[in-house]
Amino acid sequence: MPVTVRTFATSGEAASALSSERDARYFGGGTLVMRALNEGDVSITTIVRATDHALTRLDVTGSRITIGAGITFARVLAERELAFLHPVAASIGGPAVRNMGTVGGNLFAPAPFGDFSVALLALDATIALQGSYGAREVGIEEFLAGRARQAAGLVLSVSFQRPSSSEAFRYRKIARIRPKGGAVMTFAALVPSSGGRVLGARIALGAMAATAIRAKGAERVLEGRPLDAANIAAAAAAATEGTSPIDDSLASAWYRREVAGVHLRRLLAGEP
């Protein structure tokens, strides 16, 4: 079946095309769309592109960071302002994937992929969307919960507060093939502290559900308490509360459930 490619000068025009054509898919870096086409997905009849420079804009205003949806992981690695996200971007694929894959596209990557989305969930990101309803912003948890419905709109950017310190944000990906393998599981933790106590803990897990999910049990354990060995152990014990790990060729759901607490403890304790 032939596939039509439509290129627009503005994100608004591209969003309108996506909303009006049910079988259209947006082409950012192509790491998801081209894979689907190469695997014979006949449901895609139109590819929509946009050359709008706003999609590749990086804005750092005070402590607020906004990353255009079209920014690639290679660009993330090149930006000094995003140094805390360098380990996240570096864990995604090899150089070819990082040169093409985009921040916006990663929001739609199915488990065991979507590692950048795990980090964005821990950072409590806001997603800017454009669709037939106009422009709006949604929290990342709402976005991920309705991700299938969001495909009819265009992601414009993601924004979040910069972590308060280098120790406040932590990331780890467990993979069998490095650096480009799918994740056995992925962890991102935001653990800012004040007066020696954790305030505003957010812990996100990848491959522990159909989309990135928060480890709310572990968050509750840490909130308002010191990040010491005892509390870290208690958080690790609560890591899988409310999760439903995926079962795939990389690891079984049972295995993911068994070892998640071990890796979360190491991440929070700063162990290799």
C-alpha cells in the first residue's frame, strides 16, 4: 500500500493534518514510524512532517527547562544545560538512534523502550500538545495514561523544573545489550532534600507496566525522612507496589518484580 508524505511549515498545520486523517502518523526522527512501516504496518497511509523550528527550540528560563519535541538525544548530549540528562540520553540506542530519535517521539515508545519518558515522569514534566482542540498542556501522568488517544495530536514540547542539585536526580537503566538494548527495567528518581529530609520524592519505573509508572509506595516511604540505609531499604521493599511488570524476551515479569527492589536500593544509595 502506498504511503503519502505531507510536509508542513508550521506545527499547527501538521497537527491539523494528524487530527483530520485517522491513518496519519507523525514523523519526527522516524525510529518508531519507520520500524512500523518496515514491519508491514498497513494501517499507516500518511506520514506527516513539520519543518517548524519551534519544535527544536531549547529554552532555559530560570529553573524551568523547555525542550522542543523535535530535539534529538544527540542534541541533549551536546547541551551543557542538560548535563543531568546526559546519562538518560546516552542510554538510548547507539549513535545512529540518538542522532535521529527525538524527545517527543520517545513519549510514544512502547516498553521495554521509552527510557527518556521514565526520566520525564520522575521530573514531573508537562507536555504541550497541539490538536484539533487547539493547544493545551497536560501532566505527563495524564499524557501516558491516554497515550493511545494522543497520537491524533502533535507533541510540541516538554517542560519541567531543573533538579535542585546534582544529587537530587538519579537514573539507571538495566539492559542485557549495551548501549542500545531494550530495558530489562529503567529507574529515575527525583529525591530533593531540605534539612536532611527528602521532600517531593518522585520515583519512576520503566518496563514495570505498559508505560512508565511511578513507584508511589517507595515515594511514600521516603517522603519527609532522611535518605539513609534504613529508609532506602524500606523504599526498595515497596518498589513494586502497584506495578504490573511486562513479560518479554528480555526478562519475565517474575524476574522484573524480584530484582526491581535491588536495583532501586543501589540507585538511591549511590552504589554502582
